[in-house]
Amino acid sequence: MNIKNEVLTRMYIVLVTFILLAFFLFAKTVKISYVEGEKWRAVANNNYVKYESVPALRGNILSDDGSLLAASIDKYDIHFDLQVNGLTKKVFEENVDSLAYCLSKYVNNKYTPGGQLMRLLEAREKGARYFTIAKNVSYEKKNQISQFPIFNRGRHRGGLIVERVLKRDMPFKLLAKRTIGYASREGANDVGIEGAFDKFLSGTNGQRLTLKVSEKTRIPINERAEIEPEDGNHIKTTLDIGIQDVAEEALMDALKYHDAQSGTVILMDVKTGQLKAIANLEKTPNGYWETFNYGIGTKIEPGSVLKLAPVMALLEDGKVGIHDQIPIHKGRRTFYDVEMEDSSSKSFEMDSTTLLNAFAISSNVGIASLTSKYYQGTDKKGNIRAKQLLRRFDQFNITYPTGIELAGEPMPFIKDPVKDSKEWSGLTLPWMSIGYEMQMTPLQILTFYNAVANDGKYMKPYLVSEILDKDGCIKKISPTVLTERIASKATIQKAKQLLAEVVETGTARKLKNTKYSFSGKTGTSQINYKNQRKKKQKKFGYRSSFVGYFPSDQPRYSCIVVITDPKENGTYGADVAGPVFRKLIDNIFYLKPELHRALNNYKRPKLEGKDLPEEFAGNLEDMEIVMKTLDIPYVNKSDNPIMTTSIVRRDSVHLIDRPRGENLIPNVVGMGVRDALYVLENEGIEVKFKGKGKVMKQSISPGTRIKGQTIHLTLG
């Protein structure tokens, strides 16, 4: 029993001890968690070791041919931990002189080797753990520095701290800068492709352990991150670098020449809706810069370029034909108490003209009168007739945003007689018909014109065609058809005739090119025209525009040019915006051989004398081969196989004998050098010549007696 009691006693003692210990631990936990919680949480926040984020490599943005538009470039900040455990006093003292020399010679020559040595010794003495060696250095320079004495021992034995810093670089600098944009800039919204596709480009950040060495400084513990970051995906855009460059150059030249405030150019692929170029420039105190994407983000009153919409509505509703006579009132008409006037002097000579001509000369009065006649007021049933016009605008998609992937596209503003009844007046409809009383972005205007060029098919404009990772394409973005046909086939065909006539005989006739055809519409609108109309503003600016497509017969590209407030060398759309359009498509025509028609695709014209080859001479057989090969009509009247010459007779070439006398210097002008040598050397004449081509001049006149002379021939 005694043994049993002794065992039980010991067990009770152990049990009580455990209970007391548990109680003590519980009390200590409560004290730490609650009583001293704030204190220990503060300590935790100042923890010596913790994880910090390691940024992922951001994906590249590419042009349609794979050229880099934006890329993340690795740069490195180099620091020195002079208190790392592996860096003994002996190692430091034996190598610090050499390190100071290398730093002075290859990194920072601001300090002499002696000066660098003093800095390193002072830093060691002060216990520096994050001494800056260099910042923002390249990969090659980082590798060079890592081979310096002491640093070649690595992070833990040499104290070398290498931190990767990602820099976003645009190899083409200002080219499409605003369209490419930026993301995650502090205090600003995401912009452009960088912002719209940030989730694909950004990748996944990694994690690395860092050590606190001062109140504001933490250093990485290991050379590699504990959790490596995952790089972002690449974005392939639809932008064409060659076209983009030409667009920006043409726009810049125009803005400077006209001393304009700002301008935008957008070019679109007709069939797909791919945007091939977007240029935006604005005058600043430091010159013209791309500060805002006006083409996508700014609504403007379109002016005459939107006359196409009400005219298409009239055609679609069967109210008029393009060859019908319409009144233009000699270019002036008063609507209620406000006079509207045409800008073309041609209007002042006519009471009426065809709709085709009225559109070509951009008659404000003609289009406004026609629109008012059919859409002003109410019908017999009391329906507001302007609602029918707005239904057509809905059908044409001009009352909706395009849905482009970039942020910031506003909704078009087009007045509604019911919803905006307080702002609707008798002046609204006539002025709306000429592009006022409404607001749209240049891109929205262009997309409407692009649909006309595309036989009525309304394409969604887009800027990104593919998303790629390191292994290739992971997502392909295909063209999107928003509306299969915005108007009937007949209306679209008539709209194309109207736009072609503008270039053929109308306001854009000076821009016409014989090498290719294009169609479009000029526009010149007053800025703040309401204030001018009410005489609240004596001076007002203009907005000049041109929108169209080319080639006319098989449209490949559509383009809009808008230039705001030109102050010199013209204000009209045909004089300011039109030349930019022309310069751009001129360059595209030469850049894109597929736009050229094959020579044998043209109807062969009847040849006239001035179109036939000038006089030439030589071997008869060779000359006949040339005539037949080039399909030149000719008549052979020559009996001399060696000395034959050509003369032009109306619509054909006659081959005749070239006369020569016996033992006389022959006439070899017009011959090729081979034939000339043959003829002259057979007569025993020494020949010397210079130049290339056929004989243009001979030193001894034809008909001179041969006496063994040397003759000099000039070729050209």
C-alpha cells in the first residue's frame, strides 16, 4: 500500500505541475496577446526579416510586324553590405584598394581611386549595410561589377547586393506614345494599350526575404527570390510602324505650317477594322507633343463631314435621288431668324442644282433645305418627323460608341426632339444636317465612313490582334462585325458616288491624283459657333477635317484627319486637312506594292507620235525584235541590215536606210556602242568612247573622208 500511495503521490505532483505550467502559459499568452498586444504588434511591424514583393517582367507591346513599341528592360541597382558575416577584416583590407581602383575607373570617375578608398573605409567604419555603388546600370555593367575584387565573392562572402529594376522603354520614342499609353502611374488613370491590357502585360509578382538594416532600409537576404515572379504576356497590336511614322510626320508638318492648336490622324483597315495608325499632337510651350488621344477621347462637332448621314437617310427613305434638282437659294437662306450661308462661291450663281453637285461643293443651304423639307415638324398623324431621321442615324450606328478596347471613349451626343426637348428648336434640324448640334469623336466619324467603304458592313475598330506568351499565341483577336449592313446596297452605292464626286469635281478636286483614286468629304466647322452666331464672340476658330478612303474602286484603307484652330495658310478642310490625307496615302501607295495595278491591267491607249520612241539606229534585225517585243507599230523600209535608222510617222515607226558614202566617216549617232564599233572598225577607224548608253556625239563629222583617224564617241 505504501508503494502504491507513493506512486499516486508522485503522479499527483506531476499532474499539478503540468496544470500550473499550463495555467502559466495560458496567462502569459493572454498577457502577450491582449495586455501587451500593441507593444508586440509594433515590434512585429518593425520585424527584422519579412517578405517583400519582387516585380514581374512586364510583357512587350509589338507592332503588326513584331517590332517593339514598348518593352521592359532590366536595369540594376548595385549596393554593398560592408558588415556581411563572410567579409572578414583580412579579406577587406587585402582587397579594398583594388576595389576602389575598379570603382573609380569603370563605375564612377567622379572620385579618384584614393577618394573611393576613403569612402569605402568610412562606410566600413560606420557599419554601412546598404552602401550605394551604382544605380540603373545595364546587364553587362552589372556583370562587370560583380567580377570586381570582394564583389566576386558573392552576396554572403563579399556583400554584393544586386537589385533588379524594371524600366519601361519605347524604342520609337514619341511614335504612337499616347496610344501605347501607361499603367499604374501613381495619381493617374490607366491609359492606352498599357492600361487596357494591364492584366495580361503585368504578370505575377514574386516574393523575397529582406532584412531590416535601418529605419528606412531593407536589403535582400539571398541573391535569388524565394518565389520567382512570372513574366507578363506580350501584346501584338495592329499598328503599322511605317504608316504610323508617316502619319505623325505629315500631321506635325501641317500643324507647324498652319500654326494650329492640335490635330489627329487615324487610319483604319477597311475590311477588318484594324487601326493601322493613330497620331495626336497638341501645341505646348515646348513644341508639339502627344499629350492626349483626341482621336478616341474627345467629342467634336463634325461639321460638313457628317452631311453624308442625313443625305443617306434621305436616300434610304426614298425622298430624293442624287441626280434630282434641289434648291440651294444662291447659297443663302434664313431659317427662322438666322441666315445660313454657303462657303462655295459656286452656290451664289445657282438657284438649284443636283444633289450630287450640292454635296460635291458642300452646299450648307442645299443639304439643310432638303433635310428640313422632309424631317422638320410633324406628319399628318402627329408624329415628329425628326424621329425618323434619328432612327436612320441609329441604323447607321452613329449614335453609339464604337466599343474600342481603350478606355475613355465617350458616348456620341446627338439631340433628340423628345429627350432633349428643352434644347430642341426650329434651328436644330437644319444645323444638325450640316454637322452642328451634335458631337462625335473622330474615330466614331471614321468608323461610319469605313462602313460605307466596306459596302455597308460596320466593323468594330480594334488595336490588339494577339496575346502571346513565351511559347507563342495564347489568344487571337479576330475582326468583329457590329452590323452586317448599315443601309441598303443601293444607298451605299449612291453614297460612294457622292464621295467620289467630291474629289472629282468638288471641294477636294485639287487633291486628285492620277495614279490612284480616292473618295472622301471635306469639312470646315466653326468652334463655338453658337457664341459667334449670338455675337457674343467676335473671333472664333475653325476645325478643318477630311475623311475618306482609297482606292475608290476597291477600298483598302479609310482615314480621318482633323486639325483644330489653324491660324495661317488657310482654314478650309481641303487646304488644311486634305493635304495631310493626301500625303499619307501617297506614302502608303509607295509603301504597299499590292495597291498598284499591273501595267497590263490597263486598256492600251492608241499611240500618238509624242508617245513613240525617239530616233535610234543600229542593226535592222535587233530593231525589229525591239519593236515586236514592245508591241510598237512599225513599217520596215530598210534594205541595209547594218545601218538602219528610225523615224516617227504619226502612230507608227518607220525603219529606213541610214545613208552613207564610200570611204566616208559614217553617222553612228543614235546607235548602241556595239553597233557603232562594228561599223567604224570595219572601216579601219580607231574608236575611243566614254560614258554609257547610245552614241550622243561623235568627234569627226559624218561625211569626212577616212584617213586612218581616231574617232571619239560620247555616250549617254
